[in-house]
Amino acid sequence: MSHTNYISSMDYKLKSKRPLHRGFFHLDSYSIEHERFDGGTLHIEREHLERGNAVAVLLYDAESDDVLLIEQFRIGAAVRKDNAWLIEVVAGMIDEGEDAQAAGRREAIEEAGYAPTSMQFLGKYYTTPGGSSEHITLFLGLVNRHEPIGGGGGMACEHEDIRHFWLPRAQAMQWIFNGRINSGAPMLALLLAFSDRVSACREG
């Protein structure tokens, strides 16, 4: 019996790169050549938004079975004329020379005022690979909700205005399915961390 190989290992070449914009983000145009599934070659032009690598941390108090979520203004939702204050988890960019776990711990302190006692790897993913190389690593950070080490709220020098709050884990899971949480990182983090409890939350 033959088995289909579901992971392709074809070749590609980034032929040229042309800068289009340099600001908080970098936008470039790439000329690309890559092999086709039928054996031919495809020549394409693609615009690419460079954001760098990021980390997201779902803070969890196992004793109370509560998760810490944050709320902040997001331009993407505002442009869509949606509710611009999204419910998310602690997250931020990984600085040069910094590993993902150290960045997650730093962001947890800056945005929520908690230092995780342990960080459990949940997974990593591309956010929008059709137009950006941004790559996010997810962690579950264990904390005691009664032992903050700071006020959180984000960094004033980065123009952050962040509200953090505790929510029962079961209610946070329900917020995924009723649309209250509609951003990728918190949805994935909650589902990966508590996948064994998803059915009960759907029914709830």
C-alpha cells in the first residue's frame, strides 16, 4: 500500500528584494521563483510585511482555575469598524538576542504585573504567512493571582494602555465560542492549554 506524502519538499528562490516602506514595520516586494506541484516552475511577485518574532503567554492560576486576560486598542479591528478593544493574552515582540521564554516573562511583568513561576510551552505558529513572516511562540505561565509584583498596564514609552483582569477559565473558554474573544493568540493559547475541557465549554 502506498502512502501519500503530505509534507512537500520542493525548491524555491527569492530572486530579488525591493524595499517599499520603512517604519515601525518593514514592507518589501519580493520576486520569487518556486517549483509547482505538477513539476513546472512559477514566477510571482509578493509583498511581505516584516514584524519579527513574538511571544504570547496565557497566565493561569491553577489554585483558583482563573486565567488573566488583557484588553487593549487594536488598529486592525478599528479599521474594520469593529470593537477596537480586543480581549487578548500577554504578548509582545522578542528583542534581538532574547529567547522566547525570557521575552514572555518580561512581557508578563510589563503588561500584567506577574512573574510566572513556570512557563509551559504550548506551540508556535505563523500569524498570516500569506503576507508576513511573523512567528509567535505560545506559553502557559503559572502564577498565583494573589502575588503580583507590579501594576502592569504596559510600557508608557511604547504608548501602551492595557487593562488586565482575571476570569474563570471555563468562562474564558466560552468567550471563544460566543465570539467575545476573537483574536488568534488567546484563542489558540486557551484551546491548546485546556483542550481536554473544550467539549464541556461548547455545551456550556
